[in-house]
Amino acid sequence: MSIAAEQVITDEIIDEAYTYEEYRNMIDELLEEDKTTGDNHSKAMIHYTKMNVQRMSRWDKRVDINDSLIDLLENMDAEWVWLVITEAWCGDAAQNIPAIVKMANETDKIDIRFILRDQNLDIMDEYLTNGGRSIPKLICLDAETLEEVGTWGPRPEVAQKKAMEWKEDESISKKEWAKKLHKWYAKNRNQELQKEFEQLISEWQQ
């Protein structure tokens, strides 16, 4: 972690961050007012947010954590905070966060919290992806010192590679590549995500 990141991720940031339940409730309350997170409350952004609530609700019910990953989580020695940078309108966040939450819930050694990107650009700008503010971004922190242990995001590596290929293909519209990406998520059923986290958790504990 850079010195700047060490200064911006404080105990106060963690204490004020949302739990998953608080994050979901906040989104529901905003939608009741025809709003979403951030400053853009256009019909399109509201539509994306409503779709994402459906995605998260579906994954909340359907995600099954693999036995090998459960075993790894249940036998952790380290204690971590997983700080996730996100926004309600982000499709990738909706596809990945429920599974990440279920992983964290398999152990009492991980406290998972959520902050909004556009309200925390000083933190976001320490964790850019190819120069962009891509989300979700998970920062694994030592629970006692808040020292950075590792990061993940914004997508499983396989999905990220495919998304970049589709994005650069001029014959595929933005709408088309987004559709292809969400189709990949549905078919993969969080397996690549779990595979990555099994490897990362093992590495982060060393």
C-alpha cells in the first residue's frame, strides 16, 4: 500500500462503512425515492440499479461456496477487514458481491464492509485498474493495523480478459458486450471467482 493509501483508509472509514445489510437497505431506500448511489439519477441508472437488486437477491439465494474454500476459510488464522469499493448501479458489483459476502460469512475472521466509490475517490484513486476507477474493488486489510494484505477486482481474471477483448472489438456495441459479460456470469455461477479467492486467501495468509 502506498503512503497515501495508508493515510486515507482509517479506523473511522471502516467504522462508518456499510455492512452488507446496510448497503442493501440503503439502495432500497434510494430506489423508493427514484434515486441510486452517486449523483446521476437518470432513468438508465435507476434501471441498472433495479436490475442489480434483482441480481444480488438471486445470488444471495443461489450461491453455494465450494467445500474446499469453506475449509480454507474455517481454518484461517489471520483476521482481516475486506473493504469493498462499489456503487449500486455497477453490474459487476452485483454479480460478484453476494458470493464474496458468503465467503466472508463462512468465518468470524473476516469483517466485510462497503464504501461508495464516488464518495471516496481519494481511496478509489489508490486502486485504479489500467488507470480507471473500475469497481468493485476489494481491499484486504489486517484487522488490527489496517495494513494492506492484498486486493481483488473488478472482475475474475477470466471475465476481465473477455470483457477487455469485447470492449476493444469495434463490431461489438457496449450494450452487446455487457450482455455477453452478464451471460458469462450466469453460466459460470461464481466458480472462477471462488477459484481465485481460494488462491488469494492462501497467498494472503503467507
